[in-house]
Amino acid sequence: MANIATQSQPEVLREDMLIEELGFDDHFHDHHHGDKYQSNFINTYVFSQDHKVIAKQFLITGMFWAVVGALMSLVFRLQLGFPEESIAWLKPVLGKWVEINAEGFGTLSQDFYYALVTMHGTILVFFVLTAGLSGTFSNLLIPLQLGARDMASPFLNMLSYWFFFLAGAIMFASLFISTGPFSGGWVAYPPLSALPQASQGSGAGMTLWTLSLVFFVVSVLLGGINYITTVLNLRTKGMSLWRMPLTIWAFFITAIIGLLSFPVLVSAFLLLMFDRGMGTSFFLSDIYIGGQALDHVGGSPILFQHLFWFLGHPEVYIIILPAMGLVSEVLSVHSRKPIFGYKAMVYSIMAIAFLSFIVWAHHMFMSGVNPFISNFFVIFTLIIAVPSAVKVFNWIATLYKGNIRLNAASLFAIGFVSMFISGGLTGIFLGNSALDIQLHDTYFVVAHFHIVMGVAAFFGMFAGIYNWFPKMYGRFMNDTLGKIHFWGTLVGAYAIFWPMHYLGMAGVPRRYFSFDSFQAFAHFDGMNQFITIGAILTFAFQVIFIVNFFYSIWKGKKMTTRNPWGATTLEWTTPIERIHGNWPDKLPTVQRWAYDYGKDGKEFISQVEPLGPDEKEVH
Amino acid sequence: MTVLLVLLCVALITIIVVQVGKVTELASKIRGEEEMQEAANRRHGFYLMAFMILFLVATVVSTLYYKNYFLGYGPHKSASAHGGTLDYLFDVTLFFTGIVFVITQILLFYYGYRYKAQRGTKASFISHDNKLEIVWTVIPAVVMAFLVISGLDAWNEVMADVGEDEEYIEIEATGYQFAWGLRYPGADGELGRKDFRLIKPGSNDLGIDWNDERSLDDFLPNEIVLPVNKKVRVRITARDVLHNFYLPHFRLKMDAVPGIPTYFVFTPTKTTEEYRQELSQYEEYQVPADPTDPESPMLWEDFNYELACAELCGRGHWSMQKIVRIVSEEEYEAWKATQTPHYEQLIKGTDDDPYKEDTVEETTEEVEESTSEAEAPASEEETEEAH
């Protein structure tokens, strides 16, 4: 039984001794080297080139966007759950987007409803779950777990964050323009997104939206190139690929997917901009709108969908793979047991990554593509269930016969697996084109992707934050508050998204402002109210997390030992003070894989510990 | 004032959360960290089990409670020939995923509870097990293969276009912001050409080309009326942005794309009246349609099939409703007889009428003559579709 280890400096000293004895001397003694980068407030905390600071910048910016995105969802959930209630009280915040009638009754503007839905999707998918998740933990853990001083290019790394910041600033600005932010859905299908006549938000809002996302892609690419280069070139001595923790495998493969798919999105945006501004017809044809027939002829709106989903589908794996990596690590550390089937886990990640590139058109079964083509996409899509299932079984097997500390981090990891199962299984319905005829664009889809890549990715992120918070700030987050946060979020998230399956099966389409126009969709008031109340309560539990997070940065319980969780990986051999260059002197060298927990009667064996004379390395 | 109150609330909540946090830390100092951790593990292990039971019970109970929301059950039976196949496939998928769901969720939470750290417990070193891993890779692969095969079998059957000699009714639906335009082919059974450049609000919303004689008897009703048990091919087009032709009761959905006509072939199997009779058996449909007026007809009496839009198309996306009526063959013919061709109604004799100069008698002659010719040059739309 060892929870937060209160033990033993000797343990830590042994690691130091090993690093001193076996470590790799890269002549880091020149202390000015570090000082040059961190000499004043601006270059230490603002334009920092230190990967640990950049990780925190990504995290806190991501948290800001998560709050914005979540509040948006609460506003449109109010509309869906309680359309009969006046929202005049929101007038001070939303201004003209709350329309007040003669009796003082306030309703949400339809244009703004769709803008909120669009912004919620864009923000959560790109700013929170891509930048906030992968940006944070790739930056924090890649150098630390690989035994590197920093990223391959700290400067590009800094640029990566500031391009993200710029993207965010532009998107934020678009919320305040008079025609409102973009409102054509986060997928931005033309012609709706191409024609300002088609929707208010498709004017200046769409221009800013596209601009913001182009900068965002720049950020992702700069980050991705850096992650890949660092993983390939800056591993310390002895850190072979097969000794890398699963977190690193996940970040590595995620970066590759991002690098291959995000540029396609930019090309789609570029063509869309041409169509919008220069009279080309890549995506437009045969359109009569606003009282006139447009000149555009010969383009195909479906082409845009192909380009969009060529990124769009890999994107969901860009979101979920880092979460999977974090969860694998957290489950293993807190079960005090090696991750089950390490190699199978790595191969699964690779298989999922490969398949993610050849399934994009499963988002387009009902979009008018030749039905014959769908055959291939159905096959590849459902094959993804196999590596996904392998991962789930491996996580469960990791818990089996473990010695599990049930703290906030491991509870969130367990919650992740539960969410991934629930949401993953509904993917088997949607991936089957025949079922997609009925389920496409209904609440069944909303339930599916929110559980499997929304909530699950958040759970992975929370597990990561609770687990690595001491590494980031030298203090612990309060565990009891963390657990309250966990239970509230677990129950709340299921309460929100589970009922949506029933709505979807009953045929209720997503992206409806109101269900009053249809008899078939009108009788679900109770359920919609339940979902809205669930959303509000779940949000309240996130407030606990935010308070806990910021309070703990300054006032949390201090770390007294270097390796509080008794983990084997290299980040816990660095000093508690977060110094530039990570290790004060020599770099550690790696002697074994990352998962020697409970081996030969020892609670854990650090990666810097050499193999015993008769000891065989396990994989 | 409101802002002040909100800030006050936020501050208050922050203080409460922080205090709760402090209390727990104080408690762990007093009671000793180890002991606190062990107690916490026990407590949360118990919570995991409690949650698991609650979750699974809630799943089962809500499934039973909402069984009438499920595809293919209760009031959500399909009203088309292919719908049953899809509903069956849904059930098969639900069966397999249901088994996996229950087993994995139970194991996950049970192991969390069973293997929680307590004084004296230890973890076993188990890194992998090839045999087990092969088994749990192969089983999902086999199940997936089965689902893929049954799925694709159904898919290719449902999505097949009409055969060459098959008899069918062709209708056309055009989505625009924010309504559907419907077009029926009239007596000749063929829809005339259309071109978006010919659109004229009010008189020619769909851009029908009056030079094509097949257009002259086309009529534009404001509801879809179809005979039961007849194959229908819906040509789906859009005028401005993407829309989606969605008939939930018929398990039918297809995007309407400007410039690229799509289609969906289906056979309605239940008349509106028959469907109403089915609904009348369910309690939730035995209530007044207008909840404020107890005298209003029952919900089931008021029922109609509906056409909806299922692709975001702008601010009014949620309002693109049209009534669909499925009737007997005779009723259908009778209804058709009451419809006047759009040409007759609004075009004839106006500036848009290409035959304005001709006398009425000549026009009819021409129509008869050209019916045989019309088949020779394949119409634009058909060539487009072939692509």
C-alpha cells in the first residue's frame, strides 16, 4: 500500500547516483545557457522557449476556451430545454442576440443559436481538445519522458503557441462583430459557408473563422514537426523506441497524423476563400440565392466535404490518441502494474492512425457520393473497432490484479475507459452505412461523438492534469476536490449524453433551433429539459476543478519528494524545482522499459536502474 | 447590479470550494496520510461498484421505459419496404454491442473495486498474454466481419437505383432556404428539364424549362402524396445551399446538393391511415394533440408523415416541414386528377410562355408529336446523374 509516497529521500538519491554514474554528459554545465532564455519576466513567462512553460500556456489557454465553449453550450441548451422561458436576463451579456418582444419576453436569435453551435464545435474540437490537450501534454512530457533538455526547436515551439494564441484572438474577435460569428456548423460546408447571402454568419464571421483556423493549422504544424523531430532525434541514450512510454507513442503518432492531414484542411480553406472572394467555382454550381442566379458553374460542394473530412476524421484521433496515451500511463502507474500488452497497444495506435486516413467518407454516406464507394469506407471504419477493442481489453487487464490507488487521476482514467466503451460501441452503428441512413445527423450522432471523443478526451485530459500537476507546479491539486469533480462529471456527462441516444433513435435531427415545426420531434420536452439541467450541473462541477487548479498553483500541498507516485519514467528523476534544461547536470540514460511495476518483488524500478545480472527485460 | 451579484456568487463558491479542500487536507494531517488514503480507496472502490450498478440499472430501466423510442419498436416502426431491414440490422448490432457493453463495463468497475490498494495488498507483475490477446483480437474481428457483411448487403439493396424495366413513380423535391419545392411529372410520367437560370420567384420557383414539352404537365403540389406499395424514386435537388431530404418514418435520408441531383428509391408500405391506426394503440398517442385544448383530436388522429431537412442550411433549417400523405392507389389517382399543371396555372399566355404566339390547338398537336422525339436526346439531368 503506497499511495502518495511520503517515503524516502534515499530512493531519489539512488536515481541521482545512477544518473551521475551512468548518465550522459552533454556539457550542460554552462549555466548561462539556461539564463539566456530565462532572464526576465517576458522571456520566462510570456515569450518563453521552455517546453514546460509553453505546456502551461497551452493548458491555461485551453482551459479559457473550454469555459467559453461550455458556456456557449449552456446558452443553446437553455433554448433547447426551456424554449418557453424568457432569457431576457442574458441581455446584458448577449446584447442584440437576445430579442426582446413587447411583453419583455427574451428569445435567442436563430442566427446566434447557430453561431453558438458552430463556435462550440470549433472551439472544443480545435482549441480545447487539440491545442489544449495535445499541445499541453506533448510539450510537457516529450522532453521530460525522453530525457531531453527541451524540444528540438524551442523557438518553433514558442511560435507554435503564439500562432495558437493569434488564432484564438481572431476567433474571439469574431464573436463581437455586428453580423455575428460564423454560423454554418463547425464543418463549414459550402455553399452555406461560401455565400454571405445564405447566412449572416457567412460574411465577415466566416472570413475571420477561416483566418483563425489557418493560423491554428500553422500552430499545429509547427508543434507537430517539433514533436516528431524531438522523438526521433533527442531521445537520451538507451531510450529505444520500444522503451518509450505509451504517452510518447501516442503523441508521436498524433503529430504524424496532424502533419499529414491538417495541410489538406488549409487547401480546402484556400479554395473556399477563392470561391468566396475571387469568383472561382471549386465548390459552387447551379445556385440561385437572394433573388439572382449566380455565375458559379461546375463546382462540387461534395469535393469540399472530401477535403474537410480528410482532416476531419484523423482529427478525432488527433484528439483521442493523446488521451489514450495519458490514460495508459496513469492506469499503469496507479495500478502499480505494467500496462497490459505494451506492444499490442503500440500496434493498435499505429493501426488506428493508419485506418484514420482511409475512413473519412463515413461522414458522407448520405451526402450524395456514389453509394458503391461507401462499401469500402464501411469496411475500413468497422475494422477500427478491432484495435480499439484491443486497447479497451488491455486497459481492463491492466487493472486486473493491480494494487489500485483510487485517486482523482486514476478515477478519471477509469472513467475514460467507461466513456470510450460507451461511445465507441455506438460508432459501430453509425459506421454501418445502412444504419447511418436513419441515424445520420440525428442526436444519436451527437451522443456518440460527445461521449467517445468529447467527454472521453476530457477525462483523459483531467487524468493527465491531476497526475502531472506536481510536475508542472511542484504542488498537488487537492485530491478530495478532484474526486468530487470526477463523480459529478461522470454522472453528469452520462446524464447529458445518454438520453440523446433515445432522441436520435426516435429520429430527432441535430442542429434544430426548435422542435415545434414537427409533430415527429415535438414530444421530447421532458428529456430535453433533463439534458439541459444535466449540462448546467455538470458545468458547476467543472467550477470546482478550476478553483482547485488555480488555488493549488499557489497554495496547494507542496511536493516533498521527487517521485510522489512512485513512477518509473524519467520526468520524475528531475528536481522538484522546474529548471531550464530539466536535469541539473548529466542526462539520465535509460536501462529498461517504462513499465517495471511490481517486478521481482519491487514496487517499481525506475528506467534509469540497470538490469540485474540475471534479469531479462520484459516487453 | 447583476454583474455584481454574479461576481459575488463566484467569489462565494470559490471560498466554499477552497475551504472544503482545506478541511480534507487538515483531516489527513490529523489522521495520517496512509490511513486516510486507505479509507479513501475503500470508499471510492465502493462508489465504483455503486456507480456500476446504478449505471447498468439505469441503462436497462431507461431502455425499457423508452422502448417506444427505439427503431422498429412501438410507434417507431418503419413505413417503407426497406425500413424493416434496417431496423433488424439495428437490433442485431444492438445485441452484439449490448453484450460487449455490459461485460466490459462490469469488469472495468469491478476490477477498480476489487483491486483497490489496501494494507498488505500487492500488484502482480503481468505484462502480456499472447494467447488471450489473440482471442480478443479475433473475436471482435469476426463479429465486425459479420456486421459489415449484413450491413453492406442491406446498403447495396437499399441504395440501388430503379431497374430499367421497372415501373415506378418519379417525383422531385427541391430544397431551398427554407422550404421544399415539390414537382410531379403529370400524365407523361416524366419530369421536364430545369435550369437554375430560369428561376423566377413566384411564377417559376424551380426554374422549369417550358421549352421542354415534358414540363408542360408537371404540377407542383404543396404536400407529398404517394400511393401505397408503389416504388417511388425521389429526385433530390437543391437551389441554394445543401439540404437533406429526410423522411424519418420511411428510414430515408439523402442530401440535396446544388448542381448534383441525387435520388432515393423507396416503397411506402403503410398508408397514413394505417399508421394512425397503429399509433392509436400507444398510450402516448392517446392524448389530445393540442395539450391546451382537451377537445382537440387525439394525437394519433392528428398524425402525419413528415418531410424534414437534416443538413444545416441556415437560420431556418429547423422549420422546413412538409406533410407526406400515403394513400391507396385510387385515392392517389383521384388526387392527381385534381392537380393542375403549373404551366396551365401560371405560365400559359404570359411572357414566359414560349408557345404564346401559337394557337392552343397547335400546342396540343406539338405535344403529341414530340413525345416520341423527347426520348431520343437524353435530358441534361439524366446525363448528370450518370456521372
